[in-house]
Amino acid sequence: MTQLEELNQKLLTCQQLAARYPNRYQLEAAIARGLYRRVARGFYLHRTDWDSLTPEEVYLARVLALAASYPGIIFSHQTAALLHGLPLESLPETVHVYCYHRTRAKDYTVHHGELHLPTDTTVLAPGIRITSLERTLTDLAEKPSTQRYRIKL
């Protein structure tokens, strides 16, 4: 089983959590006590699972949650580099995605531009679509030097 598959099995949706508690108030109390940690809107991890994760695994859990929330989303830039297995100097602060239309979001950074499907994208796993390795490296190299991403070689 891959790292992404293991993380995906640990993720809990709001509906899964609601099924564990007889009413909304008990669920809210469990979350307030810290029994569950929010990964992204509508997705949680049990505290023991959260505590056992590395920062990279927490980041990947956020990627999985966004992929489940927004079918067809395309991960790009630093996020795609990480999913391609490229060693980054540091973890990105947000999840990077491509979007064709203008949008704002708190959980991720949206990059606007044209992608030539399917040549610019790769399907990493069911439900996870990322920019191709060539497109990812091009995106990272096109940033101004003060914002350029560093990949360890």
C-alpha cells in the first residue's frame, strides 16, 4: 500500500464523523476537545493519526482532501513537484493548483493559465491529477528569482 493510500484510509469526512456520534453537539464537543484535527474543509484526522504524521504527510493529507472535495482539480508547482517525488528544500505553505477561471481560496494557492490537456497533466492515482514532470519544472523555473522554488539536487 502506498503512502497516499494509507493516508486516504485515515481521512474522515464530516459524514463519517457524524455517523459516529448520536447528535451534532457530541460531535462538536469531540472536535473541541481535540479528538479530531481538521485537515481541510470537511475532512478530519483522529488526533492519534495526526500526531503520528510527519509535516510532509500532513501536507499530503491536505492534498487528498482537496482532491476529494474538488474532482478534476489539477495540482501544480510545488505540490506537483512533491507528488512527483522531487526533493524540495522546504514544504510549501499552501497547496498549489491550476484553475481556468478566477477564484479565491484559503486552503490553496490558485495559479491561472492554460494547460494543454492531456500533455501537460498526469494522473497520479485515481482522483489525483497533477501537472506533468516537464510542466512542473517549467512552472517552477518561470517564477521570478525572488520567488523561485528550490529543489534539492
